[in-house]
Amino acid sequence: MPRIVSITLQNTDDARPIIEAITSDNPDCTVHSYPGIVKIDRDDSLTVKRASVEERIGRNWDPQELHLSMVSMAGNLDEDDDYFSLSWS
């Protein structure tokens, strides 16, 4: 049985391109929009790719910047210069 990982981001102008990148790179994710936050769930793993965010914001982006918009997360974190990934493995 798959375990769900999730990330919750503030619903701000800075976070919206990140949310778009996550939903594009993880097409089978579930998005829950609430006033002020957006929660994204996915079975097993979820990845935020630096290149996908940079494509949307038009500048260099460091995955560490994700922490400025993040409210919470569920899963084990694997972070690199090119991605931010959550999984239970």
C-alpha cells in the first residue's frame, strides 16, 4: 500500500510558480487549495525540480528557496542543487 507524501506551501505570488512546477513534474498529484495555503499530496514520492521552477520564474532558483514558502511537509527529505524530493523510502 503506497504512503502519501505531501508538501504545503503558502499561496503567494512567490510560491505559485513552484506549485505549477510541482504539478507539472508530478502529474498524478492531488492539489488541495485553501485560503492562504496549497497542499500537494502524492503516493510514494514528490519532486520539485530546479529547472522546472527556473523555467517559470525566468531566473536562477536554488531549491533552498523553497523553505521561504513552505508551511509543512510529510516524508523523508532528499535535497540537492537540482531538486527537492520527498519520499518514504
